[in-house]
Amino acid sequence: MIVIIAGMPGSGKSRIVAEFKRRRIPSVSLGDIVREETLRRGLELTKENVAKVSIRLRQELGDNAVAKLAVDKIKELLKENRVVVVEGVRSLDEIGTFKSAFPEEKMVVVAVHTPPRMRFERLRRRGRHDDPKGWEDFEERDWKELKFGIGNVIAMADYMLVNDGSKEEYDRKVRELAEKILAGI
């Protein structure tokens, strides 16, 4: 089974990945693949460089470029694991790539929704190199994500988690969802 996690930046995707990891289920981050490619191209990990590489990859390899780069990593993990989590899918083209590459695997898409103001505050606290410095920067990044097609992935998800309450409440929702998904193997 491949569990695909989608959501806007700062929505709580990594918490879902952590819950599966706690259950010894490996994951592949599409964002990490873009960051690795940025370094491979000899560029410093800045917000601008990562964004440029993300766009350049799609120009060079198509809208599903990052998914194509992830296929081999997922194949390796599936050799020794019944379930693999893929975090950070941004388009239906990427999901289509996984369906083509893994026709025998069940796929479950999980979307996370968190109100924009909450995501903005989380990202400011997180402090990663590509996190927004201000509201305008945040909105610009959201628009880029939406242009990639992430809204379509969220709309077509098998499960939707709303992350707008306490950390404890969200953790409970994540645990319950992981149990439900894994019961369906």
C-alpha cells in the first residue's frame, strides 16, 4: 500500500508521517527530493533556489517530475515493507505517475486542511530556510502550491483531516486515521 499525504505548507503533514514512522513504516518526502536535487545542481538551499529547481524540474521532465524521481526510492522501500508513505504530493499528475508505476499497490490519499493564519504562524515558528518571512511571502508561496495543482489532490483525497484545534486533538485524529488505514491492508 502507498499512503499519499497532501496539504498546504504548515498544515500538519509531517505529523502524519511521524505517526506512520512510529509504526515502523518508511516514507519518502517529495520536498526532500527537490532539496536534494537543488544541492545536486550545486545550488545553495535557499527558498529561491528550491523554488527555481522545482519549476525547472517540471519544465524538464513534466508536471509529474518529482514523482518520477521518487519512483525508484519507493520501489526500494516496497521490497521490504508492505506500506510506504509518500509526503508532499502536489498534483494529480504525480498521483497518476504512482498509479502507473505501482498498479498492484493499493493507494490511499490523505489530505490535511489547516486555516491559513494557523499555517502561517506555524511556519514562522518552524524556521526552515524556505518558510515565509511575512504574510505576503506566505500568500505567494500558497499561490505557487495551488498552481502546481495541490487543490485538486486535496479535493480528490480519500480522507480529510482538519487540523484547527489543539495539538492533542490533532494527534488523536492522526492516530485514529493511521489505525483505520492500516486495518485496510
